[in-house]
Amino acid sequence: GGGMYAPNLRQSLNQGMKEQCFVTFAMEGKKSKGMPSWAGFFSPHQIRAIYAYVKGRAVGAISTGTPKH
């Protein structure tokens, strides 16, 4: 998707964005793309977890929908 708070990050990862670039991008934001900084909301550790999730979605390892508990 993409939405109000972030561009479509799966597309960026499919185009080869690496973890460190993702963390930097998320922490600093990208005003030109309409993405605010996540620095006040997520720690770098949390952003790495988000990266792993989005990467899993990008490669199809994690399906869409609500996770099962």
C-alpha cells in the first residue's frame, strides 16, 4: 500500500533498499515524499522490526491480512 503516513515501502524494498537505508529514511523522514520522521515514535530497534516485516511482505514470505494469534 502506502498511505497517509508513509509511501509504499514494499516497493522501495523490492527496488533494493537495504536495512540501514530504511532505518535512516524512517528516522529522518522524507518531506518531499510526504513521509514524516518516525524518530519520535519508533526506536531504531522497532524500525528494524518494521523493516523485517515489510521485507517479508515485499518478498511474499508474509501474507496480507490480520496475523493469527
